[in-house]
Amino acid sequence: MPRLDDAQLESLVSRAWEARLNAYAPYSQFHVGAALLTADGRVFTGANVENASLGLSMCAERVAIGAAAAAGARSVVAIAVAGVDDNGVFPCGGCRQVLSEFSPSMLILRCRPDGTYSITSLEQLLSSPFTGESVEKGKKTQSESIPAGVS
Ligand SMILES: [Zn+2]
């Protein structure tokens, strides 16, 4: 699990709350901000972006990881997620899977409205992600074949 000092953690928490101010959430009114730290020391932020076609809405975590990936980042050390929930906001299942692509062991900081935060690892929240290894194994099997033992 990556180790960050208190100043790094608090900076990420602060950036996540700042990012939350730009959330576009006219439908749910649930504003979320995220700030992530890449292995090369850069910080990228995101906010949730909703759409009238609700299924097209984007979570703050995915907006942040998209910005990081588009800037060439491929490894994330930690992500802070800020939303108004006394327990802190957990990344949704879809975001956990997307985040795992860029470092299964990254730290997740759940920011609470009182300014405190809790730290968990992504591995704790998503112990068995779907990985590129499964994709590679699938390529080796002919798509037309039915596995032995399946009737
Ligand atoms: Zn999500």
C-alpha cells in the first residue's frame, strides 16, 4: 500500500472538495469531487457530470481518471472523493473497476463534510477485479467454441 505524508493526504482532500464545486448534478443534486495523485507526482481532479439521459452520467472518479490518462498518467497512488455523506462517499462499483486498471493498490480517501477522512485501499473495496489478464486468456479461445462440459 502506498505511503503518503499528512500534507499530501490533506492536499488531496482539499483539492477534492474544490473540485466538487464544479460538479454538474442538476438531476440528483448530489455533488461529488475527486482528486487523484499519480505516481509521477501530478494531481488531477474531476467532478460528477450528469446528463438528461441519466445512464450517460459520469462519476467524479472517472472524470478524474480520464483527465489523468489523457495526460499520459498510467499509475495512480491515491484518490480522494468528496461528497456530503457523514460516512464519506465510497466509489461506486463501476469506478472501482475503472480505478483498478490504473493501480489496484491505490489509496481511497473518503472525505467527510466535517473535514475528516478515512483511508482504505482499492484492494479492500474490490478484491477481485476483472483484469487484462482475463482478456488475454479469452483471446486464446476461439469465440465460436463452447467450453468442454457445457451443454
Ligand atoms: Zn462511480
